[in-house]
Amino acid sequence: MLKNTLKYIAFLILISMISCAKRGSITGGLKDTLAPVLISSYPENYSTNFKGNTITLNFDEYIKLKNLNKQLIISPPMKHEPLISPTSVSKFIKIDIKDTLQPNTTYSFNFGQAITDNNEGNAINQFKYVFSTGPYIDSLKLNGRIKDAKDKYVDNFVSVMLYEVNEKFNDSTIYKDFPRYVTNTLDSLRTFQFENLKEGKYLLIALKDKGGNNKFNPKDDKIGFLKHYITIPTDTVYEIELFKEVLPLKAFKPIQASGNRLLLPYEGKQNFKNAKPKIVLKNGNEVLETIVTQFPKKDSLQVWFKPLKADSLSLQVSKDNYDKKFSFKIKNMKKDTLNIKAVQNGIINFRERFTLETETPLVKFDKSKISLVNKDSTAVDFTTEYDEFDQKLYIDFKKDPVEKYNFTFLPGALTDFYEKTNDTLSFKLTTKELEDYGNLILNLKNVKRFPIIVDITNKKGDEVLATAYSEGETKITFNLVVPEEFTIRVIYDDNKNKVYDTGNFLKKTYSEEVFYHQKGIDVRSNWDVDESIDLSIPFSPEVEKKTDDKKKKEAEKKRKAF
């Protein structure tokens, strides 16, 4: 009996020891999701008759400042930026004002998402400290939204500015003076809001302010503006379109790139394709023969000249009212030589033009020395077109499905500016089945006016894949396109020059109107897509995001079900 009792007690002790030794997980409680709270400030937030130059903000927990240089918006802007400290973790923020404050003015420090707690990074959303150097706080508001005049998506961190229209105001004000008020769309918004405004007449502009100096620099900044002044108070929600101005031509000193070529850098994106500047290259009083082409992907022209012996040359550039002369030394350098390469290699799509790019500009073409045959060695007719400015030779021919083509360029078929000719060249091309492509038919509705440029672009809208021009037709067909999800863009070509034209602030002209279709159009192999496009319904990134989110959820639902 005693023996059994001892066994029972020992068993209970063993169980108790096992229970005590069992491992458990230590939990830290619920995750902190609360933003810091301002518990006091000196002077108090929304103070009037502000006289000092130091502000202290006290919070209920340790905070840190994140991306303060991007997030903080001070309105009106200060010539000398205030010192904000500490930069380390703390429970307070100190603002030391280094500028002379304007009298009877309401100032706003909007920290955006810059103030976060130290542990979890929870941000105080759009925290503002406001004070007035006068007897009251200005309280009027202004709302609006930003879009890009040409691109599908607008930039982040767009500054929106109000200039007070008074006796000192003129068109040059935005280039040299600070605005009266400034706000910013920050990194996730396309809308803007001004608060704490005073009554009055203003110029409203928006800047993608790359220099961050609250002044318009046409060389770097995009701008948007309203032609008419606005009066505050107002309930109107304004829309501003950002665009990049085309700068007036400004050429810089030529750079010798080789023994027969100069690079002429210039400022601004110029449309030289249809109207090149006049360039005269001289050796003393002798005018030299030249060809002017575009340097690929750079803001520079290439000036090709015949090799010569000279110590120095002069070059004159003129276009419209611009005229500039340069003199420069010439070195003995290696010369450029004829080199030819094909853009397409192997497969050629039905909508493509077979394209050759040349290292030096071509001047002569002998079609009798160019042959094109199919896989049965039957000759195929073709036409050629040379784009001298871009140094590209286009060859067009009728393409049959599942066919092989062989181009042969015999010696002397192509002659460049320096009388050099090609060696024998051979290029083999192959086409696919018609079923590998799709057809896209667009039925345009509510077109405001003609002519229009209709582009199909990639999904982001930053690469044109095919284009059409219409002077009245509303049914636009793109046959045999490579399968892809397309974006549809329509440009109202008001000056009928068949290219998009941007705006200009001083001339008070807006960019040509651009429309983007709300949804992408998915064209698949062996599909005919017939799509109605209503040009009265503008593109909205918010609607697109909701649609994309819905598609993702549906795709995830199908994946889980599978």
C-alpha cells in the first residue's frame, strides 16, 4: 500500500516538473499602430501676433523625422530655410526661424508624413503648425488637381503655387520671386489643397520643381498654369496640366568628335526634323560642304565635313531670330568610316519597315545593286526611303506569311558622304503566321475636332507602337499588331503639323489636348478587337487603380480555386 502511494506521489511530481519545463513563446502584445500625438507647443498652434523666432513642439512619445526635405512645406516660402532639430530620436522638435517674417501674414509648416514614431514608423498624417504675425489666422481654402498634358501619369511631388497679383506682379515674377503660398502633391496624390489663404487675386501655377527653389526654371522644370487670374474665396476646383516647354535654340561651342565630324550641343528639345537650323562651316573664307544629322539620344547635332588640313575652323548657327558664331581649333583625329547594320535581325513583323542604320551619312543609292528574293528565289519588288537626319534607310515591301526573304547589297549599292561604298551585305528575314498577330479596330465617339493623331502605346503610355492620322475618319484600324496590352492615346493636332506641340507660359499657350482611354486593350494572337472609345470620358488613375486591384483579386481567387 505504501509502495503504491509512493509511486503515485512520484508520478505527480514528474508531471509537475514536465509542465514547468514546457517551453512557451513570449508575446509583446498588440502592434503599435498609433501615430505620435502633439501634447504641447510653444507658442501654441494657431497663435496670432507671433513675435519670436523659435517654436517648440512636444510629443507623447519618441519621434524621428523621415524625408523632411521632401515632406515639409512652408507657406509662404522663406528665403532662408529654418533650422529644424534635433535630427536624432527625441520627444520634441525645435524650429529656429532664420528669416524675417512678413507682417500680418499667416504661416503654415506642413510636415506631410515626416513625423513618425521611433519604433513602428507610424506617421502623423499632414501635421501642420500654423501661426500668424497679425491679429488673426487666414482661413480660406483652394482645391484642385494635377494632370500631365501629354503623359498618362503625372509626376509625384508637384509644387502648386499662388502669386499675389498686385502692383509688383508681372510675368517675370515666377522666374525670380517666391510665391505668396505654396503646397505640394507629395508622393501619392494628384490633388492639392491650399489652406490658411487670405482674400485676393492670384496667379495659380504648378511646377515639377527639380531645383526645389520655388522658382520656374524652364530648362529643368515642367510647368502648368491658368491663363486667367483667380479670385479667392472660390468654390471652383481647378485642374492644371503640366508640360515641358520647348526652349529657344541655344547652341554651345562645337566639339570635335573625329577627323570628319563635329558635335554641336544645343539646349532644349528642338523639332529639327522638319526645320533644321542653318549651319555654315568655314575654313577662313571658304565655305565647306557639310551634312547635318542628329546625334542619337543626345541634344547634339552632328556636322559632317570632308577631311582637310587646317588649324582652325569657324561655324555659324542661325534659326529664326537666333544667330551664333564659333571659332575653334582642329586636331588630327581618326576618321569615321562607313558601317551599316540592320535594325531587324531574323524575324520581321508585318507592320515594320526593314531598316538599315549607317555610321556615316549616305548620299547615293544604286537600286540595281540591291536585290530582294523570297525562299523560292523569286524577286520581290521594294521601295526605299532615306532619312538623312537620322541616318536610316527604310525599305518597304509586301510581306507574305511564313516566308523567308534574302536582301543582298552588292558592292557600290550604297555610297556615303566620303565616297566610300559598301562591301557585299546579306540580310535574312523571316515572317510569322498571320494568326500570330491581332487586329485592333477603334471606333471613336465624341471627337471634339479634327485632325487627330491616334497612337497605340505600351501599357504605361511612354512608347508609341503604332500611329494613325485622321482628318475626319472615326474608325481607325491597326491590322497585324504584335499581341500586347495597349493604351490608346488621341492628340488633337490643332496646328495640323502632325506632331504634338507643347505650351508656353510667356506666350500664354497651352499644350495640344491629349486624351487617354481609361482601360488598357488586350490584343491577343488571332483576335479581332473592336473597341469603342468615348473621348468625352477622361482618363483617371484612381479608376485605373481600382480596376487593376479588382483584376488582381479575381486572378488570386481563381488561383486559389485551382
